[in-house]
Amino acid sequence: GMCEERIKNLESIGFNWRNNQTWEAMYENLKQYKAEYGDTNVPSRYADNPQLGRWVNNQRTRYKNFTAGKKQYNGMTEDR
């Protein structure tokens, strides 16, 4: 498991617990998709970038939960 010492070690080197870099990278991928296809309707099983398809689907699910008042459970904030 994760002990306090391991947590401190990770934090001492600037470990990012929330992993927003991945969100930012996927957002950039989505912008590229829109530039190419003219929309953000990425198929959930998008062959060229399966991770992007899953990410877009997850964002929609998180937004649905966020607007339904389940803010504490889904990682969605006012900023994203």
C-alpha cells in the first residue's frame, strides 16, 4: 500500500496527484480532432486514437454527473 513515507517521497519530487497534464494533452488532441473534422463528436471507439474516444466519453459522463449535483464524485470542477 501507500505509506506516508512513499507519499512524502513522491511529493518531494513534485509528483502531481491530480494528473492534469493528461487532461491538458487530451484537450489538445480534441482541438486537433475538431480542426480536422469540424466537430467534437469523437466516436467512443475511435480507431485513430482510442484514448481520445474514451476521454471524450468520460468528460461527457463527468459533466452529466456534475450538472446533476454529484460534484464530489466525478473530478469535474467549474474550470473543467
